[in-house]
Amino acid sequence: MRPSPPPPPDEGTRLGPLVTLTSDFGLTDSYVGEMKGAILMRAGVSIVDITHDLRPGDVHAGAWTLRRIWTRFPAGTVHLCVVDPTVGSDRRAIAARAAERWFVGPDNGLLGFLGHPSFGPLEIDEVRSLRPPPDPTGMAPTFHGRDLFAPAAAALATGGPDEALGEPLAPASLVPLDLTPPRRGPGGITGTVVHVDRFGNLVTDIPVGWLAAEPRVRVGATTLAGLSTSYADVLPGEPLLTRGSAETLEVSVRDGRADDTLGVSRGDAVVAAS
């Protein structure tokens, strides 16, 4: 007889300190592994990889990814995100606490969404260097992910904020991300393609709740009507509108790529009739 599986943990039960990793480092080089090693040298924590395939230096993609996933993890999680094209400059290295979670990364717009009033109280501190790296010449100026952010994330995950944090910063000083939010008015709803996933789906920033029961949406030179519940609602090669898993409007092509088929890319406008 097979043993009975253990019961699932109650909702919200913490299984131990948790750190998520998001970066543009890719997996070809050793960079991600070195960051994980720097975390594990300081603390025994669970590490969850979100993605390391962001386009190099794409701060907007990093911010979108982090904003999408942060609520999927329990209170107390440390979200470490490194997309840092100006690493080694005078840009600030910060740890922010909002909505019972920590966010660690460069202050270059990547964490700018935390300034939205919906997050409630926001605390920001500079990240403190916690240990000299093995290299006797000091911290690598181009690898703050390993030598600065990773040790701080480990300390925060295991309850050592005083050790990890330097000077407190004014929440209003958080660098915002240069984004135009979706808008709705008498003339309709205007949004943007904020992400193109690996399947070619066009992820927009228009909340599905804003749409009419039978929406009409123009993206590029194509106008689509109605909201589908499944890709099987249309024939192969046909475009469709769907309710995305982030509760925003998505544009897809069954068995194809919407970006190629419709000639649309990230940053292009999407207009829906009100």
C-alpha cells in the first residue's frame, strides 16, 4: 500500500524564508548561480526563480514581471530583482518594504510601482554592503547582484533588517518608471501593449473589468470584437481577445504569434470602445 501523501499546508502557511529572483542575466553564464551562492552563504532559504530571460537592460520588462508576480507569494517574501544597466554608477541600491514584503534592487524605476497609493505605507532604505567578497580588491563594480543585493536579500529573509539596511530614504524619492497608464473616457479606452510573451501573445495594461460585455478593440490595423474564453473558440491562425491571467486584456492568435500576425510589438497602442 502506498503511503498517504502529507496534507497540504494551510493557506498562508510559511514553509521557511523565501527569496524570489528576477533578472536579465540569462542562464548561459554563471551569474545566476553566483547570486544564489551569495544568498545561501548567508542563510538557508528557499529560492524561487521567476525569470532570468528578460531582455538585457530592459527595466520596463523587469518592473512588469515583478508587478505581476509579487502577490503570488506570501507575506514575508523577499523579491530580489536585478535589471541594472547603470550598475556601478551613482544610482541608489535600495530595499523597500510594502504590503508586508521586501523588494530589493536598483533604484532605476524597477521598483517605481511601489509608490502607487494602493500599496499603502512604503519604507525605503539604502542597501548596506554586508561582507567583503572573496576578491581582495573589494566589491565587483559591475556585479552588485551578487555582492550587494543578494547578501542583503538573505539577511532580510531571515529577519536581519538592521544588518542589511543603511540610511532611510524618503518614499517620495523613489525613482518612478516612465509609463503612461491606461485611460478611459467618453471616447473610449486607451492602453498599451506592455509585454509580448514567448508565445507571441500581446499582453495589454487594460483591465478586463473596464471592457464592455462585447468589446470592440483595435490593435495595430486590426479590429477585433468579443471576448473569447478559449483559444479553441476560433479557427487556427485567427486572432482573438482573451482575459489574461493577470486580469488584463490580451490579444492572441490561435496556433500562431499575434505579434507577427498583427505586426504589433510592445509599446504599441490598444484602443477599446467604451
